[in-house]
Amino acid sequence: MRDNRQAIDPTKAVTGQAIVTDPQDAAVAARAYLRSASATGSVSVSGDGKSVTVTVNGSSDTTFLSAVGIGSLPVTGHATATLLHGVTAPEGP
């Protein structure tokens, strides 16, 4: 892996063909981040290489439900990062 802060495919970016992720590098970087955060989950890269989706699984301790024997509940969260390229309008004043 080149640099897990920049997991884009340099051969396409430098030649101006496209700004897309290197799917393997992007997945490795996302999994490394999950490990560093002591989180479990899954990572997927879109077929066009323009987005990375991370799903995190865990549990959350309950406060009031523990009174009836439910000490924790499963939780899942997910987010997608999408590469954007180019400027279509100037920034505000």
C-alpha cells in the first residue's frame, strides 16, 4: 500500500483519466482504521472505484433496560465516502 491517506489510483490520476480509488489500497486503509479504533465491521469499494462504504458493528450498554435483564443492544452504523473531482463553482465571498 502506498499511503493510506491517499488510496487513489495514481496511474489514472496523473494521466488525467480519472480520480478513482485503488480498490485494494482503499479497503486496506479502511480496515486498518477500524482496527486502530478497536472496531469491527466490513469495507466495500464500489465497482467504479469512486466510493468506499464502511459498516461498523458493535453493542451499546443499556441504562434502563438492564433492570429487565437486557444489558446491551447490538448497534450498526455505516458511512460512504465518495470521491469528487473538479470545481464547478467558485467558493463564496
